[in-house]
Amino acid sequence: MEPLYQQTHKHVHEIQSHMGRLETADKQALHLVENEIQASIDQIFSQLERLEILSSKEPPHKRQNAKLRVDQLKYDVQHLQTALRNFQHRRYAREQQERQREELLSRTFTTNDSDTTIPMDESLQFNSSLQKIHHGMDDLIGGGHSILEGLRAQRVTLKGTQKKILDIANMLGLSNTVMRLIEKRAFQDKYFMIDSPGEDQQAVWETPGPAGPAPLTLHRASSPPRMTSPLLISLVSCLVAVDQASLIGRCDLAKVLHQEDLDGFEGYSLTDWLCLAFVESDFNITKVNENTDGSFDYGIFQINSHYWCNDYQSHTENNCQVDCQELLSPNLLAIINCAKKIVSGAGGMKNWVKWRLHCAGRPLSYWMTGCHLA
């Protein structure tokens, strides 16, 4: 591809130098120069088609840059084509004016009688106005055409830039869904309801549980309004600390997974396990999610109760032979053993849909950034 690109690039520069000859060439040589430039432009267009095919066959890490280079050449050639057409249009108009002038000067006029007298001044003025309008419209159309060509070229450039940005995002292993997960709120479904001062006051706090939000209600007798805020702030601080306790740090999780020999287990690295834990639970050890079929997903890996554990609420195959509540244990041993059983079976980590969508086939080394296993 590179020799053809260099040859095409050289031809473009040669055409640019030939364009200057159009202004200085005499009438006899002008048509030859125009035909020569047009033939060169047609040849470059055929070379660009070949370059587009070759650029699509470049290695993935060079393909985008090759396409951008070809698009730039295409833009330059289109600009030269537009300049040539504008020059030809001006030449045609100039030649037509000269022909009309020669016809007018060579025409023989005779005197007219009073019945056939023509107001020549008004007619010439009208014709001159029409000519100016005609030239103005031609210039306007030519300018509009140039603007449209420029917009098309900008569209090609912007599409190439968009594709490059998407390639960079894919290189980082991110998708729109993962970006939304990263920005997801740290705490879920916390509400406060406070009655008016002077009556019995009530604070309600909801936290997610296996069977949905479980309200925690505190009652106390009426007290001056100034005591309400400190009490509620203390309550919030305590409950936030409890909620934070269910989250595990990325590097802490990596150490636990490494200690349980998950690095390389069934061909999956620690980064695969960290990505799985993030997309499934945001590193939340005690997360429980209810599905539309009535089953529940438990723990940091969101293991389903219908197939792998017993929640004593619905029919289960309980292939891991474990109670679902044990999968929420802070030491993670039960859920790690169950996850090993799942990965050892058919499909491996593909049993997790979110892992297939957001982790499989992507660069994941950044999940271990800053983590030391020793």
C-alpha cells in the first residue's frame, strides 16, 4: 500500500503545480493543459479506489491511520477537481462574452424609421443587468458547490475521528453500559420521612434485602425541633457505615481470589474475576437481586438460586449444595467454591451474561493496576 500511496501523493502535488499553468497558458495550449489535469485527476481517483481496498486489508493497529491518510488524499483531489471546474466555468463565460462582443462589433446596422426605432440604451442596460445577474448566480452556485464539497469532506473526517474514539474505548475495554455502571450511585434506596415538630416523629430507612427493601423504623416522643437533625444524622452515619461494610476493595478482592488459587483457574486470570465481580455487583458482597422468573442472584458474583443454591423459597437444583445465604458471607469462601464449580462446567465464565458483554475479549490488565498480591 505504501508505494501506491506515495505515488498518488506525488501525483496530487504535480497537479497542484500544473494548476498554476492555467492562468499563464495561451488559448491554444489551455485546452491541452485542462485535459492533461483532468486525465491526471481521473487516474488518481482510480488509485484512491485501490488504496481504499488496500487500507481495509492493513493490520488492525494500522488500519485506522491508513484510512485517514486515504481520506485526506481524497479530500485534496476533490478540492483540485472543484478548482478545475470553477476555472473552466470562468473560461467558458469569458469566451462567450468575447464571441458576443465580436458579433456585436461585426454586425452592420441600418437606420430605422420612426416606426421601428428601438430604445437601444434601455435594452443594453437591461441586457447588462441580466448578464450581471447571470454571473452572480453562477458565482453563487459555484460557491455553494464548494461549500457542499467541504462539508462532505468534513463529514468523512469526523466519521474517521468518531471511529478512532470508539476504537480507543474498545482498547480500554469499556462500553457504554460499563461507563454507566462506573457512575452508578454507591448507596441504594435510602429514604427519610420526618413528621412535623410537636407530634410523634418517625424515621424510616430502607436497605435492599433478599426479599426486597426491609424498613427499619425508629419511634420517639416529641421533642424540640432542634434535636431532630442530630439524631437523624447519627442514625444515617451508622447505617451508611453498615452499608459500606458490604463493599470490598478491588485490590483486597484480588488478594482473596489469589489466595484461593483463582488466578489461571480453568484458563481465567484474576482480571477476568475482578471484571466479573464489578459488572455483576459493583464489588458488593451482600448484593441480592430478584429476577423476573422469581429466582434471586446472590453475592459478589450474583449466583442464581434456581440452579446453584437453595433459598428455600422456590424450586432449585442446588448444584453447589449450599444455602444461598452462605454466598453472602464476608469471607467469600462459599461463593468462590460455587463459582469454581460453575466455571469448571460447560461454558465457563460465559454462564454470566454481563461477563460476555463487558469483559470477554477485552483488555483487562488495568483491573490489577496498583494491586500488590504479596
